[in-house]
Amino acid sequence: MEVILKATGLRKTFALSKKQQRLEKSDKKIKVAVDGLSFEAYKGEIFGLLGPNGAGKTTTLRMLSTLIKADEGDAIVNGHSINTEPDKVRQSIGFLTSELKLEEFFTPNYLFDFFATLHGISSTECAARKKTLFERFGIDKFAEVKVANLSTGMKQKLSIAVSIAHDPEIIIFDEPTNGLDVITSKVVTDFLIDLKREGKTVILSTHIFSLAEKLCDRVGIIINGKMITCDTLQNICADTDLETRFFEIYEKEMGGQV
Ligand SMILES: Nc1ncnc2c1ncn2[C@@H]1O[C@H](COP(=O)(O)OP(=O)(O)OP(=O)(O)O)[C@@H](O)[C@H]1O
Ligand SMILES: [Mg+2]
């Protein structure tokens, strides 16, 4: 199996404001969000980062996507370092999050062309990609409707189309089905399975066990910014289901406090 992403010793800390300290119920001025995280993802697999709220999933994915800088460590993404070759990493990945807010004033047509141009895609290639993706997601009928007037599901589908306009090798997806109804969730999960069939690599984060069980080849369980277990879903769930296994690992890690 070919390693397409290798993270080594990733660490990220955040300075906490007074308000955040109150929320965290801590007088520490610094929060260690990701604490020396290492893992590998193989080409053509769906890899899931699984962990409770605040475990460090989003921070990890943001570092891998070069949206924020790691304090320590590095990751080689499709042969490029997130520290020294962030532009090349960005060409190799599509980063998606359910929190992505598309500019409401613009139309799908305009936004797709805009992001494709940012990635330096030729107009012919852009038109072909747009046709395929808009048809795949049923955006074609709404191509000239302002984002403000699209449904939540259509906005999410447009976000996906725009994020992969440049046909990246690796799709990094933070909480793929967050806030979506069952119909749109299915469109999104089916699409991730299609991407895998095409040979693309998907790295996603979730705390939904059924989603990880349905989609992932391998999962990494993150607790308090540390990778506690990283293995195939089959090995992790050899004698039980993922939820039960997760709680066993979580209780052990937290010393019985759930
Ligand atoms: N910009 C920031 N400033 C301060 N603290 C932050 C910042 N971003 C994240 N954190 C903190 O870092 C920790 C990890 O956050 P992160 O968002 O990576 O967790 P997560 O696993 O994605 O959680 P969730 O399941 O809730 O999305 C949390 O305690 C969070 O409050
Ligand atoms: Mg998150």
C-alpha cells in the first residue's frame, strides 16, 4: 500500500483568552489542541479521525490543509511538506467543512469559476469539471441562483463541488454530514464512496460511529490531542462494534471518567 499522507509529531497550541479559560474551566493560558500526533493514510482509502468534542480533529485537519501552521512536526501530503511546500500541498488537496460559508451574493456558476481560476485551471477544463460536478449534485438547475436563496443541502453540495474543482488527489473533510438532513447526508456519503472508487484518498473527521463504520477503511481515535489507536476498522472492531470499542478506549484513557 502506498502512503499518500504521513503526519509526524504534529503539535498545535492556542493561547486562551480569559473567556476561553472560563469556558475550559482552567487557569492555564495555553491549550494544547494537538499533542504530537502521527499517522499515515494510504492512497485510495477512506481514513477517519474519530474523537470526542475538543479532541483536536479539526485542528489536525486544518494543519494538514495548511490553513494553520503546526507549532511542531510535519506532514508529507502527496509528496509535499505542509511546512515548506504549502502551495503544492494545496494543489493536492480539497478541504471541506460543513462550516464553510460561501459568499451569499454570488451564484454557483460564478463561485465555481472563481475557485477554479484560483487553482489555475484552464477554462475548458473548468467547464468540463463544472458540468460533471453540477450534474452529479443537481446544482445545474440552480447555477444562476444566488447562494443566499439555496437550501442548506444545496449550499453544502456546492461547497463540495467548489472545493474539488481542481480534481485533488486527497479530499480532507471535517464532519462531512454535520447539520445535513438524511437525504443530503446520503448524497455526500455516496459521493465519498465514489471518490474512493476513483482511487482518491479521503481523510475525514467524525464523532458519528455509524458513519465511520459505513465509510472508513481505517480509523484513528484521537483523545486530548493524542492518537490513541490507529488501525483498520476490522482490527479495531474485531470482537465488538465501534461504539463499544471507542468507550472502552475512552474510559481507559480518561481513567474511568466518562
Ligand atoms: N483558535 C482557537 N483558539 C483557542 N482554542 C482553540 C482554537 N481552536 C481550537 N481550540 C481548542 O483546541 C481544542 C481542540 O479543538 P478542535 O476544534 O480541534 O477539536 P475537535 O476534535 O474538532 O472537536 P469537535 O468535535 O467539537 O469539532 C479544543 O479544546 C478547542 O477549544
Ligand atoms: Mg471539529
